[in-house]
Amino acid sequence: MGLDSIETDYLIVGSGAVGMAFADVLFHETDHSMIVVDRHHAPGGHWNDAYPFLQLHQASATYGVNSRDLGDGLRDPTVLNLGMCERASSASILFYYERLMREFVASGRLRYFPMCEYDGDFDERHLLTSLTSGKKAEPHVRDKVVDTSHLNTAVPSAQPPKYRVAAELDCVPPNALARVKWPPTGYVVIGAGKTAIDACLWLLDNQVSPDDICWIMPRDPWLQNRANLQPGEEFFEQTFGAFAIQAEVAANAETIDDLFVRLEATGQLLRLNTDVTPTMYHGAIVSLAELEVLRQIKNVVRMGRVQSIERGRILLERGSVESDPQRLYIDCSARGVERRAAVPVFAGRRITPQMVRALQPTFSAALIAHVEVSFDGDAEKNEICTPIPMSDAPEDWLSMMLMNLVNQGRWRRDARLMDWIVHSRLDGFSGLARKVLPDDTEKLALLHRYGHAASSAVPNLTRLISTAPAAH
């Protein structure tokens, strides 16, 4: 890469899941040229840094890019998720994105700059710097810059722990588990999100006794039930029944506490210990069978975040526990998708993809790209694409649900947009609803039940949110 003249219509900063979903729509719905720049050596974003046993928590059918299926549409053969929709591994996802990028580049319409830093202002000044050679390029961007960093995903292998660790102790990211050469005296898993759940399940699946695992859980999480999030015709009643139940709970709950009691009682949300009230909601997904396996771990430490790990003890926010220095400490404390305040998606020459459907970054990015090329003016585009910030506390379930309903209602008022959504593979559910036949009374009744509850849920959620504690 030199200081030669580079011109493009769109400059996309980031070749992760969001950047690739956006680029895919531009590629297939326009004839625009693109430059994609990323610090990683290959497309796929955080998947390049992921632990080898990482799988999607959601179904492959609703992840990736709009133009190409991810996976083979198979059902999970494993005991803990038997019969559910397949979930891609990190290796298969990286292969998927590599093939896509090769096709994009081969077309001549997209130039890809891996191992490069973007040092511009996302407006008029754009500078690409090679991380390997230091060479620079100043591309001329005719249309817009797409900044995917707002949905940046952090993984433990890409950042050090935020607590002190004594030099003689072994504290590693979960990537190192697959390279263990001899058994330590035990394992300490630090964190309570998706990564920690994956690490615990992997250890248990690899003959580690639950008695040899200490789980440091700073906050107990509410977890989504995977059985309720299955796309596919054979899961229609199960999935849309769950949608209807959630809308009914949102419409009828008298208080926020009552809402979570109802969500748990109906199997919509799950928790690891029914005696502990969760104080975190990041949207992690588990099956009921996985939950039962995780509950085998009895040594769960609930004293807040780790402050430091010393030889012989772990210091936490609310106390300390003794610990064998020969244990292996597994750092799973990275935040995942960072919680940031929402900003306008469309702002002049800058596009900042954010989730416009809760916890669905690739669908959101594809929809935003479609809106960019199909509608006029930032005001209308931003009305269609109202961001939904990432969740942190349980109360955020309410705001996510509310914004999902509000955004979906706005989209339904535009027939052309809804036609795109129901044909989007990343949506996964609207197309199933559209295909229901007029004489299928049971499915129609289920859809009517959901629609009726959704209309009542909006004002009740608004009321409940007004009673929530101050912003965290």
C-alpha cells in the first residue's frame, strides 16, 4: 500500500460481522465501489481472536450476510441442544467470511486492506496506515464512511484482565484451554457472561469434575431460553408462542419485579440459581440442558468483581477467598459488545451502524445498508433506524422490548421495506409469518395473539420504564 490515488464510493472501517453484512447489501443492491479496512489479518472481526470452541449462541440461520446461508440448515446432534437449529463454530464462520471477501475483491468493486489502521475523522480526512510496513494511503471517498466500531466486540484474548495477577500465577484467556498439557489442581473461571458459560461447559464436557471448578460470578445473569429462538417452519408454534407470551407479559406486568417473575415462570428467561436475583442481562442464550449442567458447579463465588489475584487468595469487591496457586485462572471478564450511548445512525457523511433490532447486529447492519441505498435524507433514514443500545442490567430488557416493538411498527408502515425484511435471511421470522396460509387457523390465532398483546405492551412498558431506577 503506497500513497497512490485511491478512490471509492464507500469506505467501511471494520471487516467484522457488521462491516461484512453492510458491504454485502451494497454489493448486491447497488453498483457502488467500496474500500474495507481492518486491523485484523482476515475478515471476521473478533472471530479471529475467539477461542477455538466458540459457537454462535443464536442459530446460524440468522447470522452472517443476507446473500449467503451460513451452515447447511442441519439440526444440532449434540445432547445439550439436540434437535435445535445448528450453530456455527468460529472456524466455519471465518471460512464463510474469507470466501465472501474473496468474491467481493474478485469483482473489482471492493478493495480490502487488512492489517491497517484507519486514522481519519470519518468526514473529509481519511488516512490508512499499514500495521506491518507503516505505509500510508489517503483515499478519496465520494459518498460516505461506515464506522462499525460502535458495535465493537471485545474478547479476552485481545485485551488483558482489568485486575492484577501475581506474576507466578497462570491467568489465561479461554483460548488456552484447548492447549492444556497437564491438569492443574483446579480451574477458576472469572466472569458471568457468554464466554464464562462457554468455558464452564467446555471444561465439564472435557472430563473436568464440577468440584474442580470455582466460578467467580460478579453478577448473576438472566439468560435467554434457546428453545424460544428457533427459526424454521417446524418451530413456528414454539417460537411465535414465546413471542406472544413475552408480549403478553410486557402488556400485563404490574411492576418490573412482576415482569421478571412472569418471564421466568413462562420459561422465557432463566437463571443459574433460583435463590439469587440476577442483576445482569447481556442477552446470553442457553438451553435447559446446558443450564442443568452448569448448575452442577457448586463453588460459585458471589463477591463482586475481582480486584487482584495473589498467591493463595483472590481479592474481590466484597471480600476474599482462598485459592490454590496451582489452579489455572480463566479470564472471561471482557465486556463483549460494549455498552455505549446511542448516536444517530446517519449523520452527514458518516454512518454508524448500531442495533436496530435488539441483540441482532448482522440483521441490523444489513437493514441499515438497505435503508442507506433505498431512502432519501438523514431524517427519514434515522426515523426508520432508531438505535437500541446494548443491555447491561435486567431493566434493559424492557427498553429493548419496547424499542423492538416501536421499530417494528415503523417498518410495517412501509410496504417496500417490509417486503425486504420478510425476504431477508437474517430476519428469520417475518418471512415465516408472511407464509401462513389463510386456512391455517391455529397459526393465524397465534399471530393475532401476538399482535394484540404487542399493541398493549408499548404503553405498559413505557410506564414500567418510568419507574425503573436511575440509569446505570
